[in-house]
Amino acid sequence: MSTSFETCGNAIVLVYEDARPLLATDPWLTGTCYFGSWGLELPLSDEQMSAVENAEYIWISHGHPDHLHADSLELLPRDKKILLPDSYHKGIESWLTDLGFKVETLKYRAWKRLSENVEICCIDNINQDAILVIRTSDGLVINQNDSPFFGELPFLRSIVRQFPREHTYLAALCAIDADMKNIVDRDGP
């Protein structure tokens, strides 16, 4: 079996296994967010839209509307498996469950096998954001997204060393103070 990936939209990483969509991250598929002030730079192709809609798993890194996009979630089948980081507040998990999605919270730095050739590791942090490490039989993708590093580099370096440089990829968004600040601790917002 072969694996491949592509990036599209704002923060979408699509992982394919034998050309079948297996995983899609942070699906912002259409429309705007942040009260209409942000839009997708390029629309997704019909093939990309179909891949996200048909991916077996959807991972959502955090609750900002360019990552947890309500209008885009409406386009997904309700039996979709949604994977979330283990955040302080369980509001996102409850909301997605109430919408009818099958939601699973990923344990910190624990590997989850999605298929014979693909496993993931979620690294949530104090910024209430998360990094997703995608390990395949063909290579490694670190989806940093727009999450800052909070001490994860030694752990990530230990994983990166296991792969040839030409099979290791970093997907990262570049934004400086563009996001709204949402602070939630153990006591709530």
C-alpha cells in the first residue's frame, strides 16, 4: 500500500492510502470566518472537497473558526469520525457529539493507528492548540498548523531522526497575532 498527502485550503492536510482519502485536518471548505473578514485564498477543487467529505477521519486542531468551521462541518456526513486533542474544556467535543459526529479525544503523545500504514500522534499544548504527527510507511508529516512550539522539539526531533530527510515534511501556517485570543482553563472561559 502506498500513502501520499496534499495540503489545500487554509490548514487542510489530506492523507491518502492507495489514493483513498483516509484523514483530513481542519476542514474549512467554503465561505468565510472571523465575521466575514477571512476567506479562502483559493477555492478547493471538486476533487479536494470530495476527498475531505469522504475521508474516514477528520482531525480538528483547535476551536478557532478557520480550523473548526461550522459551515464546513455541515457538509460532512454525520457518522464521520472526528478526532480531537485533549483540551482543558470539553465544549468542542460535546458540541460535535450533539451534532451527531463520532468523536474521539486523542491522548497526549499517544500513537493511534488509523490503518495498516498510517498512525498519528497528537501533541496538545497550553495554547489550547495542537500539533499532529502523521507517520506512514512512506514518510512523516508534522502538521504544526499555527501552533507554537511549547517544549515539543526534543520529542519531534526523536521522531524525525527515524526517517530520511527527503521523506519528512513540516506543514505550518505563518501568522503573527492574526488569531483571536480565546483563553480557557480548567475552570472554563
